[in-house]
Amino acid sequence: MTTTLEKAAEPIADLSPAPRVRQRKARDTSVIILVTIVVIVLLLLIGYPLITLLGAAGSEKGLAALGAVFTDPGNLRIIGNTVLLGLCVGVCGTLVGFLFAYAQVRLQFRGKKALHLLAMIPIVAPPFAVATAVITLFGRNGMVTNGIFGWQADVYGLPGLVIVLTLSFFPVSYMNLKGMLESLDPSLDEAAAGLGASKLRTFFSVTLPMLVPGLAGSFLLLFVEGIADLANPLVLGGDFTVLSTRAYLAVTGEYNTAAGAAYSLVILLPAVLVFLVQRYWVSRKSVVTVTGKPTGTTELIAASSIRVPVLTLVGLLSLFIVMIYATVLVGGFVKVPGVNNEFTLDHFTFVLAGIGSKAMVDTTVLAIIAAPVGGVLGMVIAWLVVRKLGRMAGVMDFIGMLGLAVPGTVLGIGYALAYMTPTTVFGVQILPALAGGSAAFAGGLAIVMVYITRSLPSGQRSGISSLQQIHPAIEEASTSLGAGSGTTFRKVTLPLIQTALISGVTFAFARSMTTLSPIVFLTTPGTKIMTSQILAEVESGRFGNAFAYCTVLIAIVLCLILLFNVIIRKVVFRGRTHRR
Amino acid sequence: MAARTAADTSTIGLSELDEFRTDEPTGRITLRSLTKRYAGSDIAAVNAIDLEIRAGEFVTLLGPSGCGKTSTLRMIAGFEQPSDGEVRLDEFVMNTVPPNKRPMSMVFQSYALFPHLSVRENVAYGLRLKKTPEARLKEEVDTILTIMNLDAYADRAPHQLSGGQQQRVALARALVMRPKVLLFDEPLSNLDAKLRITMRNEIHRLQRRLGITSIFVTHDQDEAMTLSDRVVVMNRGRIEQIDSPDVVYRRPASVFVADFIGRANFLDASAVAMVAPGRMTVHVLGQTIEVSSHPDVTIDSKILLMIRPESVRLSPVEAPVDGADVRGDIGRVTNVMFHGDTVEYEIETASGSIIASVSDPSVSEILEPMAVVRVGLATDRGWVLPATDRD
């Protein structure tokens, strides 16, 4: 007993004559080191590329291009197109997401799990899957439009883009609104019913108003996805040019990076603005009280006045989604999808064993490197934000979230500009060139960095929300028993946020595997990435190969998600589970 | 279920306790003009308090929510940095010592057990951090689990235990570190009423045996009274009174303390004469009586006479008893509340409204509303306070 106490008292003895020392939390050196590392990493991941991009847009050539964006009639039409696309996707995606979420949470029907899975598929699917399938089914020679009805339909342009983007991005809105609907206190519905309101009336007078912030938030997120998407407009845009495709063309076709930066800036500003509004205004308006535990069980709605229309719509949409993904799956096994439907394994041979296999291996390896880094970095940032940073927490949270708020096209151009040449600080080279022809690791490092940047925010989000549910006293108890900040994080916090970590890593992996827009600016002949390979195949009309790529990619993502879960649960946490 | 109840009510294993005893009482805590101001607030949460806690003493910080008691405890633990002033352990200033290096252990209101670790691992956590050899660690953990009557639950997860058991694990986890000071942050307030009393008694016995200096934060006056050597009553960031429980109860330093601890009647009284320092005669309820008074009270003070409800004596009007302790005025019963062990009356008198508590009432003795009674005060129970500081 005495030995331990003397030990504790020893360092104190030196300090006793010193007068009061006022240092807020500054005594925790491990936290200072951690914050410094995180700040440097974030600077390299997001800060430097964005600053370079802003610099390029602010250069003479950039300013000229920027001026042209707002004066040239052609460019104004492009801006108009972009906004129109964003609005349509925002409205349609939110509606579809809401229908799915409402049916899932509130309606009584069989097959809820299937519906949930169906709504989640787009998250693991690469960006071209839907677009290519839609062309195959509904294009000029579409199996449905031409094959069955004999139309020469034109899916290229706005209508096709809206359909494809809605189907690709509605899961965002679905997840958002599902969470909100689930946390709505069912006693509110009961109260309304007790006051004599019918189910339909309750829906319009109680449920819907409570969801307004959620609906607005979903709309904004989808609006940004709509204006920032590059992949689908490239394939499906036709004459309908949007800002992202224009920027892509400027950089890769005209080699005019300053103009690319200028176009990027025009996408970046509304995207970040919408993100800010969504984060800090809509979320504050939210009247839904999230207590963390269900307050009761909702009685599922069986009334046909609501069930029949909602389920009919959801059923039709589901059918459509199933058809699309079935096309993706089947399309890989036929000679020329929609034209020559003869069975073949050529496409899969190409992807799995032929020239395409390099892309498969490269992409998977890079994503596997990036996912744990992104997931853990997200958790560390979340921990710093929730527990350690006080007033600076908001700043770090915002910078971390930029990876999501900044459109992929913009990020890619920023990377291409910033890391085309070696990075130097005060004349000392700290990084070799990461992008362009002479890039280190053939661009692999830059791609991993982009993957981390893009996937970090989701881990950060889930980390923050799960940390906020852990009572600070649990960490203080660890401190009180003699653990420093680092030990507490490792031994107590991390195991408690394992679910968030798993989902963070999983999502990071899925997101990395399916990311396209920033990657197209960074791939080099030495590194092949599946998504950009799919783009190449689609552009040259080899849909079969594209479908095979998509199927393989989805399969890899699903397999590795499963594997990640097992590894993290069984190895890292040794099967320890807990209930809170 | 039966097993759980039995374990909850069982007492701790006192025979093993001696292993944990210290040769001499540990840890003297000194607070010097300790102050805490939170960012964005002009009012100090803790306002320049001075406090000396003797080694081995059990001190309770008692007060309403927001009085600064928890902030004070957290500054002692090191979870909050003082804005001003200092915390000393023995002769060492602790201000710059991080919380994990202070030889103190805290027991939290929410228990704060690590949900991902078993009971045994929860208790072993701190020892593992100290790199205690495995054999010694096992021995220490086993001993403390036995003392706390938790052997049977060693391999369970915290969520499989009842509230009382969880609290004992939290206590075991703190004790196994052999701290110089034990800090309790409202540890009993999540328990139901009966269990709270059981745990209160266990903590009391344990602390008396071990002689570890203990600081206990609570807003429950019963806990403060039964556990403490001294009670520190706090209000608005300041200490109102530091005294033993009986003095705090019988001779509160202010109207606030009188009101916060137990219940009190404040009667308008007028000073008649100072008999001696701290003794005076006052006129109240139509009588002149001699009572003890607050040191600040002078013959010219505007005064209030504090009397606890149980010190009010009632007798029939028509048969005034001459007994020394029942004198006084006529009053009318306006409200009757039956509690079982006591019955309480609200009585209107010329000196103001009085609450009287009569213990062990029989059915025939209970007065009806509107009944007229003679109201008197028990001998030497009254306490005179200056009236000015009532807020």
C-alpha cells in the first residue's frame, strides 16, 4: 500500500512550491500529440488540395474562366442544367426514400427484410451499374422500350439522369428518414388517436410535420449528390451537359486545369453551403427527440387507406430496382446485352482472369488499405470532437466532414492540382509527386488518400453519435483508476464504440470500392481502378464487360464486408459483446 | 431473484476487511479559496471555498443542485481544473497533477462500470494499469470481491447484476486501488429507497473500518446525516456551514441551512434579553422562553425562532398541561396529513403558521381539521437566527 502511495506523491513534491498553474487540459500531452497528428493528416487529405484548388481558381486564368462561367450563355445553360438536375433528384429521391422508410417502419406487410436489402443495394453498387442497365433496358435499342414496345426511346438527357440518380442515391434519404421515423415517440400517435384523429389524419397532422426537418435534410443531401455526380452524366448525359462533366472535360480533354478549378468552385460553393445548412440549421430545427432507446412499440398501420397506395408504389419501385440489378447480373453473362443474348463467360473471364483482373486486385488492395485507416481516423476524430476539444471541436468536426461535403469531382481536381508536383514545406520536400505521370506508387498513394478522405466522414458521424451515448463517467472512471487518455481510449472507449467502428470500416470499404469521380483524375497507366475501367468499357460500348465488372465489384464488397465483421468481432474484440 | 435479494441485503464480509486496513488514517485534503468559473458564466460555480478535511474523516458535501458540490468534488478528483485556489493532498498541491496520477478513487452516480468487461476485469482494471504481478492481482481482486460479497458474480457482465450489486462492484473497483481518498459522486441516488439505506450502511461500516478519507457528494440530507463525521452545506458556490450532523440539524448557521436540512418552522419572535453569549430569552407564542441563539444575534437583531416540527408540542386547550415543555398559544388546525409513523398538522397561530409533527399517533388522538389546540415548544429545541439573511 505505502509503496504505491509514495510513488504517487513523489512527483507532487517537486510541484508543491509552485503557485497555481492554470492550464486548461493542456497537461494531457498524449492528446496534444494526437491532435497535432490528426490536424496534419487532415491538412494533407483535404486542406492542401482544396487550398490549391482555390488558388488555381483565383489565378489569372482561373478568374478568367470563372468570369466566363457566369457570362457565357453556354455556361449559363450548363449551370441551369445542373441546378435543374439537382432539384429533380432532390425531390424524387426524397419521395422514394420516404415511401420506402415509411413502409418499412410504419406499415404492416411481409418482406420487410427484403425491402431493406433492396434499398441498401445501391450503396454497394458501383456508379455505372444503374445507368448502364437503364440504357440496356430503356435506351434506343432497349430490351423493354424497343424490344417489347418497339419505341426508339431516348433516355439520354434529363429524364434518364433523374431516374438513374434517384435510384442510385435514394438510400441516403431512406436511411435518414427511417432513423427519424423510428425515433418518433409512438405515444404522440397514440395521443393523436386518443384525441379522435384517424390514422390518415394523424399522418398528415402529426407524423409529417415532425419529419419536415428530415425531409428538408434529405432533399439537400440529394441535391448536392445530384449537382456533383460525374459518372452518370458522363454516360447518360448526352447533350445535357452539367458542371461536373464540363470540369472533367476541361481537365482531361482540354488540359485546362485552371478552368477545371473554376468550374469546380462553382459546384463546391453550393455543395458546402448546403452541407452547412443541413448540418447546423436543419438538424437544430429537428423536433424529433432521439433518446437512444425506444420509448415504446409502434402499432403498425393496417388501414388500407394508407397501406394500399403506399405499398403499390413501393412494390412497383422495388420491381423496377430488381429488374435493373437483374439486368446487371444477367448482362455480364450474355454476348451483347439486349442485342445478342447468347450465353457467354467471356466478360467474366476478362474481368477475373484477363486484362481486367489487375483492376480488380489493385482496387481491392487499395480499398483494403484505406478502409481501416479511414474508419479508425473517423473514430479518433469523433473522440477528440466529443470528449477532448471543447470549443475547437466544431472546427475539427467540420474539416473532417468536408470529405463528404466536397463533391468528388472537385476533390479529384484538387488532388490532381496539389499533388502533381512534389509537396514541399519551407523548401523541404515532404511528399513526392502523388498524381500525374511520375506519381509515386503509380498514383496508388493519392488514390488511397482520396478513399480515406471520402470514407472518413461516415465513420466520424457514427463515432460521434455512439460516443455521445456513452456516459462520460465511464471514461472518468478509467482515469480515476490510473489510466491516461490514450489507455482509456484503447481499453474502454474503443471497445464500446466497436459497432460504430465496424460500420465505419465497412462503409469506408464499400465507399472506396465504388468511388469514381475523384479517381478518374488520379489513375495512371500503372494503377487500374475498377470504377474507371467500367467507365472506359461503357464509353466504348462494351456493356457486357461493364456488367461483369459491376457484378464482381458488388460480390467483392459484400464478401469483404462480411469478412471485416467477422475479423473485427472475433479477433480484435475477441468475441466480447456487451449490452448497454 | 431470491439469490439477488439475499446478496443485496447481506452485509459485507468484515473479517477480510482487516487486510485492507491501513496502519494510520490516510489523506488529508485541504482546499484553499478554491474557485471554479465555467466559460460563459459570470457566476462562480464554486466561489473561493476553504475546507480542511482530516485524514480518515468522512465528509459530506450537501446542497441543492447547482450549489457547486459536484464541481468541488471533481476539482478534488482532477476532472476539472480550478479557476483559482488550490487543492492539497497532505502537504502536496494537486492542481497540476492529472487525475490518473492522483491517489484517489471515485465512485460515480451512474456506477460507470465498463460494460465490455466482466465484474472481475472491472475490479482488476486499475491494478493491471499499475502492472501488478498476476498472482498478486488475482489475490487482491479475490479478497475485495469476497469483502463485497461478489464472489458469485465475478464472471458476470455488469448488466447482468442488480443495481445494488453494480454499486458494490463500483465500490470494490475503487477500494482495490487502496486510495488515500475515496470520492463519492451521489453514488446512491440511482438505487431504490430500501436498497439505498442498505448500501448507505455498508459504506458507513466499510469506511469506519478502513479509515480512508472519504468525500461524499449528495443532495439527500438523510445520507449526509447518517454517514458523515462532518457535513459541509453548500449553496450558490459557497459553504454555508461545516459542522457535525447534530449541530447542523439543531443549530443551523443560516435560514438556508435550517430550511434545507430537515424541515423547519420560522416563527416571528422578539428578543427580550441576552442571558449569556449564545443564550437569550425571546417572546413567542404568547410566552417568554429561554433559547440558544446564533452567535451573530444581538439584543437589537430582528430575529426568527427556528423550531423543528417534531419539537412542537400540542395539548388540549381546555386542559393546559403545566409541564415545563408544553406552554404556549392557542392555534387552529388547518390541515392534517397522516404519514403512518407520524401525523402532521398545519396550525395557524398568532406567531405564524406552524407545522407540527406528532409521532406514533393513535386513532383516537388524531385531531380533526378546525380543531383548536394549545401549541408549545419542547425545552431547549428552539434556535434563534438573525432574520436578515432569509432569502
